[in-house]
Amino acid sequence: MAIPLEVFPTGWFQIGWSAEIAPGAVTPLRYFGEDLVAFRSTDGRLAVLDAHCPHLGAHLGHGGKVSGDCVRCPYHGWEWDLEGVNTRIPYQEQPVNKRLRKWATIERHGMIFGWFEPTGGEPRWPLPNLFADFEGMEAPESDFYPCYPDAVVNKPGEPFAVQLMMENSADCTHFKYAHGTPETPELLNFGEKGAWWCGEIGFRSPRTKEIALRLYSVRPNVGLVFTYYNGRSPYRLILAGTPVDQGVSHVRVSYFLPRAPGSRDVMPEDLREFARGADELYEQDARLWRHQRFEQRPVFAAQDVAGYSSFRRWSEQFYVKA
């Protein structure tokens, strides 16, 4: 089966960092070919709704204001609550019996994730926890610095589909050619775990030829990769690609770098220096992705077949037509 890239895949996707939307703030979003509005009530609760007021179509994210636990339309003042229900029309005694679609969201790790399904269904599988769902490698989130704003990569408007980007998950050979690693790593383990696709890549020491670094990853769907590196200074990251429109994605990378024992909340300079290099690490891949064609029937090298075939078989389930 070919991957139908004209269909946005089902699943959890990052739609922002939590700190980008303060209490009382309103933000316009566009994902999955849809105009959306995100807002926080004055007490900090988040909602993501369809953006256009059903009255006369004004975009609530452009000029809308928060009023308590509602977003107020900038055109005629109609108010819509956190569930998308019309609660007030200022020049009419009764509101209308109308509801804006509310998008399912989860805030975790200082990030905002939204659920998308073309048929409009509710979430059907869990979102991984970066600090609890690597078996035997669990750690308190408080042992790591927050990712935002010091250790993130933010790339809106990338001209490729998320499927193309996610296929790096099964590709070990590119590390040597795209990233300049001294040795080509090995795909040690891979396969499905419930709805998730999990993998383990091993990097050998140029000196001893033994596995010196392991990269563990969990993918809940096409568009998200939760990764743990267990080297001398282990860190974790989330790579997120979210469809905006056909062939256009918003890509974010969020790094969680380990705190030194007893350290303050301020990230030390050596980690800031690492974080400043994260953009170039991303660009080493993205400079290729921006000009790459997605091959529906690739000509594989022998060592590609098992990992890529497994990943593509798993990916097919997320492309559900409405």
C-alpha cells in the first residue's frame, strides 16, 4: 500500500509550547488545513477551538479577547467558553444553541499537544511520557531543565510532509553522511508496542568498536518522536512535525538537558552552548528534506529493508480518510 500523503495522518501533534500562551492570551493557529484559536482563561485553563465565529465568520484569534473563561469575538462581542459553547451575546438576552468544535489537547513537559483525526474522533491511544515510558530508564522530570525557551528549535513553514521527516527513524546510514558520525550506527531493535513504534540505535566507539551510545525512541504516531540518549551526558528530546497544509509542516525540537546536582534553575553556559548548536543539528537533516522527493516504492539497500518496511507498515494505519 502506498502512503496517501494527501491525507493528514491521525494522532497527537505538537501545536505549541505552553509558555507561548499566557493566562488571558489568545493565539491564532493553523494546522491540518484548519484555522484554529487557542486561548487561556484568566485562571490559566487552555482551550483550542475552531477559529471562526459562526455569527459572521470573524477569526477569534485575530483581535479576540479573553473574558473570564471565554474568548470574545472582536467583531460583535459574542463569547465562547472553554468547551466551545456560546455563553453570551451582549445585545441579546439569550445566547444561541451553537458550539464551536473543541480540539482535544494535553499539556505535558511544557508543551501543548493536540489530537487530530480526519473523521473528528476522540483520542484513541495515549501520548508517551518522555520521563516515564522508557522502561528501565525512568527519571524525574525535575532532574532536567525545561526545554523552553533555551533549548528548542522552531521551524514553521517547512516544505515537506511529516512522513518524510519521520522515516529517519528507521535510517541509520544517514548519520555518517548527513551528520558526520565517525561510524555508521546500527538499528539494534525495532517494532510495534501497542500503537507505538519503538526503536534502539547503537553508536560504536571509533576506538573500541563497542557500543558506546544508545538512542532509544518511541513514536506514538507519524509526527512525534520521543528520544532518550544514554551517553556520558544523557539527555532527552522530542522531535515534532505537525501538518499545516498539504506539503507544509511546522517542525519543533525540544531538548531536555540534565541538571547538575544542586544546580539552580538557570541553565549553565556549557548546556546553553550545546542548545545553541541544536539548530545546526536540525539543519543537517532539513537541508536535505526541503528538496527531497518522497518515494512511494524506494529501491532499498539490503540493510534498509527490515527497518523501513516495518516503519511503513506501521505508518499506514494513521492515514484514515474522512
